[in-house]
Amino acid sequence: MAEPDTLLDALVEQVQRAEKYRHLSEVLVRSVLTAEMEKRRGPKEAVKAARSKLHQVAAAYQGKPIPYAAWLKELAQLPQDLHHPDVLSYLMHALSAHASTRERIPIQAVFFQECLAPLGSVHSILDLACGLNPLVIPWLPLQPGFTYTACDIYTDMLDFLNAFFARFKIDGHAVPCDITRELPPVKADLTLVLKTIPCLEQIDKDAGRRLLEMISSPNILVSFPAHSLGGKSKGMVRNYERRFAELLAGKAWQVTRFEFPGELAFLIQR
């Protein structure tokens, strides 16, 4: 029988052999597999369960592989003015490739204007489980010279985001991070946790509470989806509002609630 570490290495490789898991952070795949192996009798069942969980957490939000190589070629040809019409058109097209940001496109401008209005201009952002959300920078109320730190579990996405930051001379960094365990060691005025907590709680039911306690920013924008990926509401606003109240139980934080078509948001000020 294979030694535990050798077996785990082989199972990680087996999971990442599939196209939709190939670029997932190995740290996350290893963590999910380890947890599943502790619950189940054999490697085959653990791999099946890990793939299911990773699909729920991440892969479900990308219907098909994102053509980053083609995007990078287009990016290199764009004007370097972040607000140029050609750039904005490119960014909107890119945002539509990921379910989370695609759903927000119809309300994108008003979503960030309303949710961040109590803060005025923001100097620094930490974007957790960011997806393609850093591409909304032209629509954010940011001070000149702002900094933007993004983290996610897809390595190819992070490479693309770093190319985006470099192209437009943004003081930004995209880094791999399993936020069920730790956060990037940066200070930020605002941390974004957009439609993230339900995904994390697929892995660990206490992950949402732990995440909010780990964040050091004085301001946190948290949001929840108001309907499923299939478009059904299923009482999700009521359920997530109740869950959010549970997460904040016993905390004397100021909270402002916002509801939009497709998304429920809360601005925490501490």
C-alpha cells in the first residue's frame, strides 16, 4: 500500500488531470482531498467527493475554459488609458466569462457606487476569492495611487490579472491563497468578500465566521447571490440574510444593507 503522502500526491495529480481542475491551486486541492480521505473509506470515493466539492466551490462559475492566451494578445494591443471606450468594452466582455461577475454586469456601476458611497474614496483594496472582479477597477471610487491586492485559487487567472495590472500601470498584485486557512498579509482600507462565503461553507461550515474574524480591514463589503446559477431564487435572500446575522452575532459592527436584482450586500464598518 502506498505511503500516505505518496498516495495523496497521486490523488492530487489525478484530480488536476481534468481540464477544469488543472489550474486550481494545489494547496486547495490537497486540503480538500485530505478532508475527504478522513471521512471516506477509500481513495476512489475521496477523489469523487473532492471533485464534487471543487466543482461547487469554483469550477461551476466557469462554464468553459477561459481563453487567457487570446485575451493577453488583445490586452497588449489596447490603449493604456483604463477609461478608453475600447478598454471598457474589452473589460466588460472579459467580465462576462465568469458567472459571478457576469451576473453583476447589469447593476455593476450602481452596485459599487451605492455600496461604497459611505466610504468616499478608497485608497487600498483586498479582494478575496476575486475571480475576474479586479477588472471592475474603472467603475470603483478609488483615489489616485491606490493599491489593489487580489487572491484566488486559479493560477492561470492570477497570471492574467497580473498582466492586466502591469498593462495599465496599476499598483496591484494577484496572488494564490486558500482563504479558508489564511489571508494575504496586507493592510487595506476595504476588503471585498463578494458572493464568496456560501462557496467557502461548502468546504467548512465555519469558514465564513472565521474569515470575517481574520480580516483586519476597517471596512468589509460582503455579498451573497440572490439566485442560483440556474436563475432560481429559492428564498435565498431571506436565507442568506439570516446566515449573515448568525455570522455577526455578538459583534458590535456597523452594518448597512443593500439589495439589488441578483445580489444582496452588506457594508461592515468597524
